[in-house]
Amino acid sequence: MGLSNERVLNNVLIVSITPYFLEKGFVWFEKNLAKILKAKKTQTFWQENTLFLEKDQKINFSEFLRKLDEMGYEKVFKVTEPGEFSQRGGIVDVFPVNLRFAIRFEFLGSKIESIEKLNIEIKDEKKQKELLKKKLKSQKIFSDLRGLKPGDYLVHLDHGVGKFVGFSSFQCDRATLRKISLSSFRRDRVNLRKEERKYYVLEYAQGDKLYVPLGLERKLTRYIGFREPKISRLGSSFWQRTKRRIKEEAEKFARELLTIFAKREGAWRTPYSQKEISQTLDATFEYPLTPDQIETLKDIARDLETPKPMDRLLCGDVGFGKTEIALRAASQVAENGKQVAMICPTTILANQHLKVFQERLKKLPFRVEILSRLQPKNVQRKILRELREGKIDILIGTHRLLSKDVVFRNLGLLIIDDEQKFGVRQKEKLRKLKPEIDLLSLSATPIPRTLYMALSSLKNISLIQTPPEGRKTIKTFVLPFKKDIIKKAIEFELKRKGQIYFLHNRIETIFAFKKNLEDLKTGAKIRILHGRLREKEMVKIMAEFQKEKFNLLLSTTIIENGLDLPKVNTLIVDDATKLGLAQSYQIRGRIGRSYTQSYAYFLYPKGKLKGLAKKRLKALKEAQELGSGYKIALRDLEIRGAGNILGKEQSGNINKVGLNLYCQMLSRAIEKMRSCGKLSK
């Protein structure tokens, strides 16, 4: 490739930042250069994903910069890491992912005057490749642009915050490409015929527009901040300076955060092996696994096969298969001789999990039990004794598991279901049981603090956003309170032999409200459920609802953690302005658990929909798409404001670049420190 110990180079190969190339070592590119150049003459993949440049070669300067952008390279103020490029006048510095060092191109017009090796090198190829892979995965997580609307703010990695104005299509040839200022294009040297492509159009200051082709979404993230963002002109150095400054501050903050979590960071345990039971569970699962479930199972398997204790947040909508994932993780740990604890916020939910675990594991050598205050004292004492003796493999329970008399013989995994229902002190108490235990948190809408920690690499995060096959979107209506709307909704559901959740979140008026519903004369059989009932009575009512002994459950928000009932496909919420966004989303997830079309009605008092309540309900209606829980959690964070979640200093940085990009920076800073050995993972 013309490389020597001297700084001057005759030619250089630059490849795209793709998983395929990140699997290859530096030596592979040197050995296969001739084959790559031959393939580049005829094959589109190599034409699009490689650049071979030589001294004295003529190439359009702006096209060269756009090509680097298209290949996934990030424009920065100064190059320090692989995958970056910078430009000052006719000088372009690039750090190719296929080279151990950065290079400098000096242009004179459209001619490459010189190619030089810079004194910026990497010492550990393996660690660097791992960091780049994690960066690609991080970009995928943050670049969820589903439901994008004109007027939304987006952050382009190289150009900063702009306003999305819509999509545009162009039919163009090479001459047209040179006239339009676009962020990137696919340019085949062989195929010059006209083609139509679609672009995201972003508007910047003074009418500047940026066209980003579909397929390059990894360079875009939604802007989530706590005030209106500042938008600069395209091509100014303002964004690069801002990004560099906040990156430096993110590295300082990363060091502080890692110091706080140092105790758990230093813990270790014996790795868990995968044996035959995981294959048995796979064969007996009645539904096909979704792609996201498969990927999550791989993530957890990798966590458990390393000596570092797992701390993973599993975020997925209600009914998207989080329980099955948790069950398989529990089985792997139990198969290796360790005990598993699963803590749930309600007795109803604990009983549901007990039935699922016992049914799925009935042919396997595991003993699953439940512990709650509803059990007779002698039954509780027996379970506690057998738990200490190691005779119970998996224990499911409520807050009762936090009691001092609950002692495990060999606890290996703690699963927290609906982790947002547990306070900080409760979580710390669970964590202190044993620093080396593995932790798996399940949530449809993780609270902002937990989400923030997950996004910034203090936790690992897995997303289940693919709905089960055949699942339908819940049709959502935000309407003023009217009796005829309620009557029609109830009668429609009863006509198709279904059941209804009706949420009225005031215990003091719930019995009077029942009388109002009865006056509608819909023929509904109504029972009441609220949090002041004895737990045994609540369990009994839910069991009768499950057996269809009545068809309308008038309840407070206690149904948020209810049973999975496939025949309940209508939800009506009275005065939805009183609920939080994540809470409304979670409650809506209680319906639509089968293949029947479901309907959710969020009603508000006439003339009272304004302020934060209006924002919450608008966001809820916009997030009708299945698998939107993760997006809801981000939106919830935006609506709540920074508060004490991020601190004043971090809040200011987030306003400049948006939450998504800031979390990416923080995540990369943490991973970089760990890989360099400054703080172990």
C-alpha cells in the first residue's frame, strides 16, 4: 500500500465504519488490498464502502468530504480517534478504521498534493475495534426516528441541531449532485444514470438546508432538552467547538460517576455456563421469538458467561416477552447451582409470575415458590427454612423479600419486575444483599434516572421493540368527558363479548361513580377494585375477573400491575390529566394482549386540557405505535425537566447538544476509560 516508516505516503485505503470491516484486523487490509481494488471495479458494495486515494489524484474536494460523511466518519474539531475526520481549509485529517494511525491530505484545488502519516496512533487494536462496535450499537439505540413530524428538532452528528421540515425526493445525475448541498450521496463511478432518492430535510439558521439520505439515520438523533435549542448556520465552526467542549466535560462527569459505582465495578463471580436446559425452554415456548428477544437473550448470555456481575435493564412494552426472557435467565443461573429472587410490586403480579414459571419449568428440576404476607405464618416459616437450606431454586415475591428474615443460601440473580415501582432505598437494600449478584431490571417505561444510567453505560440496556406476531396497535383517543362516549365504548366491547377496564383514580368517589355507570344502562356487570382493600380481597376480585364472572372492572391505578387478560380490550380513563405519561402508557398496555383490536379512551374535564397535562396526553396519543415505551420514557424525561436527575451542569450541556447525543458522549467516555484500564468494568 506504499507504506513505510517515513511519514510520506503514496496512496491510502479508507473503508467505511461497518460491522463487516470492524471484524477485520489491520493486516487483513494490507494482505487483501489487490483483491479489494479488483472488486471495487465491478461490485457496488466495495465502490460505496471504500476510498482508494493516491498522491496527485484529482478528486472533487466537496465530494471527498461528503463521501467521508457517507462512510460513517464523524466530523470533529481535531482528530483523536479512529472514525473521525476534520477539515481546515484545504487540509483534511482522517483516522481510517482500517489503519493504526491517522493521515493528512493536503489539497490544491481538486488535486491531492500530499498524503502524510500523523503522529496519532492506537496501541491496542482489539480494544479500539470493540469501542467502535459499541459506538455503532449506541448510535442505533439513539437514532429511533419513528413517528417523526415536521417541526421536530433533530441533531446531526456533524452539523448540529436543525429543524426537521419533511422529506424530499430528488431525481438527479452527477452534474446535479455537485449543485445541491447535501450531507451525503451514494455515487457509483460505474452507474451514472438518473435515480430518485429520498431525504430527510433539516433547516438551519438563515434558511440553510441539509439533505440527509434515508439509510444514514445513524448520524441523526432526536433533540431532547429542557428548552428550545440554539440553531447555527451550516458550515460554521460553532458546532464542532461546542461538541469538543461538552465531550471534555462528559469525560470529567464519567470519571465522577464511575467512582461512585466503583464498589460494584470491582465485584466478580464465577461465570455461568449454558447447558441443555436453555435448549429445552426454546423448544417448549409456544410462540416464535422476535428478533429483539433473540438479541436480548444473546446479550444476557454474554453477561452471564463473564465473571463481571450483570447489571442490565430490559426495556420492552407490556406483553412483548420480558417475562420469558427473565425466566430463561433465571433457569441458566439455577442450572449452575445458584438461587434466583424475583421481586414484584404487587401480590397479583407475583402470583401471575408464579403460575408462568411453574408451568414453563414443570418438566425441569427446579423448585419455584412464592413468598408474601398473604400466606399463613407456618407456610412462610417453612419456605424461609427451605430457602436457607438451598431447597428452593427460584423465589418470587413482593416487598416481603426485603424482610430481615429472608436469607438465601446462595443467591446468584436478582430480577426486579417493574423496577420503577421500587424506591431508591429499596433498590439499594437489594443491591447490598451481595455486591457480586447479577441484576436484571424489567420495565416498560423505565424511570428517567434509571434510563439515564442505562444510556450512559452505568447499566447495560436491551430493548424489545418488535411486537409479537399478529399484535395490533391500540387505537387511542384523547377526548373531553361525555357520557355518550362512555356508553358507546362499553356497549361496543360488550357486544363482542369482551371485558373493560374503567379507571377512576379517587377512592372517595369511586362508589358514587359506579352508580353513574349503572345509570347508563349498558348491561355491564361492574365490580370495584382499589388499594385500600385487603390483599386477599384484591386477589379474589382479579381472579373472578379473569374467570369472566363480571365484565367491567372499575378501578384505581392499581390495575397498572394487573393480570394478562386477553379478553380485556377496552380501557376508559376518567380525568386522564391526573396521570403521569409513563403511568398512562403502562396502564394502556394492560389491554391489547391478544389479536383483537383494542381501544383506549383518555377523557379529560371540558376546558381543562392545558400545560403539562396537554403535553403528556399529546405524547401518549402520538406513541400509539407498538414498542414505544422506550420513546415514552425519553419524552417523560423531557417533560419533567432536569430536576435532580442530571444536575444543573449536565442539564446545561444537554440543552446544547440534546440528551441523546450527550448520553452517547458520556457512554463513549466511560467505555474509553474502562478500555484504557483507568477504571475497570
